[in-house]
Amino acid sequence: MPQRQLAAALNIDTATYCKIEKGERKARREQVEAIAYVLNTDEKELIKLWLADKVYEMVSGESNVQDILNIVNEKILKYGQNI
């Protein structure tokens, strides 16, 4: 599918889509969902990868990343997924 068609499906211009594709700009959640729909791919998998990138971006460079992720995991186990 041409970039211009995918950009149109996302209601953004082609230049913005190209930046997302090259990693120069972050996609929003609703854009990831729209991409999954347009490309007929697993939305949950794309969202999982998108969220993992967001978490990585937040903790990268910290000296205690594993400790941070362990705390997050403990909270998820304690409170469930709706924290």
C-alpha cells in the first residue's frame, strides 16, 4: 500500500506518516490502531509493541531499569491490568 494511502487512512499528511515510519516521530495509539485495521493485522500485537517502545523510552538510561520493571510487574500482579 502506498504511503499516501496509509497517510490518508490515518488523516495525516504523507510527510508526517514518513516520519512515523522512519522513527523520527511517534505514532499515537489511535494511529497504531488505525494502521492495524488498514493493514488487517493483529491490533493487540501492534499496541503491545507500541507500549513496549513507550516504556523503553521512559526507562532507558536509568541505572536501575530492572528494579523499575520489577516494581511495575509487582503492581500489575497486585492490582491487575486496570491500574
